[in-house]
Amino acid sequence: MNAPDRDLLATAAPTWARRPANLASAVTAELVGRIVRGDHPVGTSLPPEPALCEAFSVSRTVVREAVKVLQEKGMVQVRQGTGTLVTPEAMWNTLDEVVLGAVVAADETAGVLDDVVVTRRLLEADMAFVAARTADRETVDALRALVDLMDSLVEDPIAYREQDRLFHDRIMRASGNRIARGVVRALESQVGSTARYTGRSDRDLCAASNLGHRRVCDRIAASDPLGAAEAMSTHITEAWLVRRGGAGGPDRLERPERPGHLRPE
């Protein structure tokens, strides 16, 4: 994109179907999307305040509030004399719902979603490892009941997905790792409703997914931490590869058969 085209996009009016109730949030989301797409490249300045006010048909107060939120998300820095500069991607808070949503929407390779899955896999494998060491009879019985219930729901993907979420959450809670659970739940809440992440759902896919759940459940019931961790890692990877389809190459997902931290001493 050449400079004149970029300048035009930088001050273009948003394509809102109707004027949003919360203007500052809407302006923030629009600017996040433009920054992620490269309409405002890293190292350049956002358009001056009067231009943004005119483009969005909002007051200076709204623009200043939006810019303040962008600062909190790590996407811009306000410097006297140089304007509001777009920061490098490494500074962006990609756990933020608006930022992550924009990053996912702009990624044509599924690489960002691969990173989400890798992060979830690492954390949930570790939590399954701990759960296999600490789970009591009540937890094991609850996991078995969920797996049996999901077997009866393979014809209803929506109901199946809800029980799938509860199964994973039960294991995370059994691990006692509130931080890891919080990160996974945040990631899932931000991408879990997007079509690119959920992929297609049908009976065969639900049935295959539940075989993975049953393997994880069996390893936890057997108090086998390494087996539970590997079963969870395999389940999350295989389920994502089916949902993922053929966009780009899933190189980010490749790992040794047994990561070093899971090898017996």
C-alpha cells in the first residue's frame, strides 16, 4: 500500500451500520483494527486529533479517551512534539480481547490461532499432569460422567461443546493452578466463538474428540501424570488440526514426541 492510499485509510470514516452507544469503545476498536492491519504502521503517528474527530464525527474528549485506552493496550505512545506513535507489536497486549480479536481477524495463515492452541496445550497438559496426582474420587467420577454424557451428545455439537468446556475446566480446577486456568479461560473466551477457531462440527468430529477426552480421563483415574499430560497434549493438537483445515502450514504445532519437561528422570 502506497503512502497516499494509507493516508486516505487513516482518516476514512468507519463503516458503522449505526452510531454506537459507547463512542470511545467503538473508536478504540476501529483504531485497533487499523493498527493491526497496518493502516497505521509501527513507528508512524496516528492522524492528529482534529482529523480523528472529523473522521469519526466525535468530540476531542472521545478521541482522547480512545487514545488513552490504546496506551493501556500497549499499542501507542503519546510523545510531546511527535504525536501519538504506534508501538512495535511486541508491546501490544495480545491477551486483550479487542487486540486479540483484531489480530486473529487480520491473520490469513491461522498462525495466531496456532499460537493460541500451543499456549493452551502447554498449560492444560501441565494441569492434567497435576490433576492426575491430586484428583480425588469425586473429580474422577465427575470426569467420567462428563465423558459418558458427551458420548450421548455427539449428534448435538452445540450441547457437546458446552460439556467439552466443562470437562476441561474440571481438570483445570482439579490442578489448583488458578493463573493457568485464568489464561486458558481468557483465551477461549476471546477466540472460542470465532468460526475460524471452532471450525466445522459434526457427529464424527465430536465422537473422535471424545475419544481423546476418555484417554485423558483414564490416565487421570489411573493416577498417571505423564500419561495424562501426553493424552491432553495429543487431544488438543489433534482436535485443532481437524478444525484448522488447510490454511498455511501448522509448523508452530510441531514438538518432540515427549517434551523434555515430561521425560521421566
